[in-house]
Amino acid sequence: MSNRNTPQNKAAARERLRAERERQAKKDKTRRQLLVGGAIVAVLAIAAGAGVALTKATDGSKNNKVSSEDWESAAKKREFRKPANSTGDKGTSVVLGKQDAKNTLEVFEDMRCPVCSGFEQTVGETVLKDLKDGKYKVQYRMGTFLDRNPMIKGSGSKNALSALGAALNVGPQAFLDYKKALFDKKNHPDERDDAFSDDSKLLSIAGEVKELKGNAAFEKDVKDGTYDKWALEMSASFDTFVGQGKELQGTPGLKLNGKVLANEQGQAPRAPEEFTALVDKSLQK
């Protein structure tokens, strides 16, 4: 007869079961502690990363795709430099073409503006041809109001304008060619996409411009944000001409010899023929 069911064996079995349950409980507790600890470490790592990004955005160093406020905060800490080929106390006068031309065309644009992109793709070549021919000189007034739009806010307008400043420092032709490339259909993002806040995007497009491709000084200026503060000054100057209660309500906007150049709908002309007809009627002979 088996003796497995004796009181002593039953008590021993109960003790072994109790001990096993205690061991399993300890294992489960240790496992939970490790999981919680790992989660805390992960959260701290993410927080630290966010802290680094915020620090980079506000300590004067460049950081891609930051808010408009953080971009401006960083820009204001930089030393002010105005590009070569700009004039005025803060370099906010960018007048290109034959300086003795009798007529002056003012062009108001925002680098994130999709309508500006369309204008440049259709009328831009005509503007550049007239500029080269001396029909008028062109004063470029660049704004960044789309960065402040609460629906699409970002820093792409300001960042692209700063890069244009770096191109202007290389030369007038580099500025014109780079602006054309940025507004090109294949390069210009949807206005809701703040792609121009990314320096790598701007530098990639610059590779299409002869004067900028492989230009180490230009690339350094873009990455360092050399003309960030200048971009803010340009934007502030633009705001004195465009906005609610002003002659120009938005972009693209045109003025010829100080008078708004627009079609019957009050908009900048969308076709070369329409543009030329409006210009020829307003030229000083």
C-alpha cells in the first residue's frame, strides 16, 4: 500500500507548493520593477531629447523644423549681418538690375506662398528678361507672414529668406537663380508643409544653382543662420507695406514706380501678356 497520502507527505507537499508560489511571486515582482524602470528610463530619454531640441532652438544654434517663435528667439541672439549687394542701414533694400533704369518694379513675396510660386512659374521669366533689358530695376521685398498663420505656422518662410540672404551675399545672379529654383513647381512645397524650415531641403535645391552648388561659404551661412537676423529685418520692412489696411493685402504683390500694379480683380497679373500690358501702360518714358 502506498504511503504517499500520509499526513507527513501531505504537509510536505503543501510546503513545497507554498515555497513555489513565493518564488513565482518574487519573479513577477522583479519583472514588474524592470518593466516600470525601463519605461521611466525611456520617458526620461525622450524628455531629454526634447530638452536638447528646445535648447538648440533657443540657444542661437540652428535646428530644423522649429516653431516660428523658437526660430525668432534663436535668430535674435545672433550677431546681425547684412548680405553683400543689399543697401540701407539694415540691408533691407535689395534692388537688382541696371541702377540707372528710370522705372522701379517692387515685388512682394513670401517664400511659402503658393500663389507666388505660380506667379514666378508663369510671369517670372518675363520679369527677369525686362530686368536684364533695363526696362526697370527690381526691388525685392520679402515677407514671412505665412509663418505666423495659426493654421500652417512654422519657420519655413524665415529660414528660406535667410538662405536667400546667403545667396545674395554670393551675388545678385545667385539670388535670382536661387529664388527661381525655390519657387519651381518641383521644389516648392504645399503651404501647409513647412519643408523650407529644413536646412537640408534648402541646400538640396541650392545644388541646382550654378553659383551655389558646392559653395562651402554659402552652405556654412545657411547652416549657421548667418542671415537669420537680417531675414527678420526684411520681414519687418515688408510688414510696413503689406497687410490689413494697406495698399497691398497679400502676396504676390507688385508696385511700379510706387503705384500698385494689378488687374481688374485687384490681383497681380497671372499671365506674361497681362503683366506686360499693365507694365507698359505705367512706364515712365
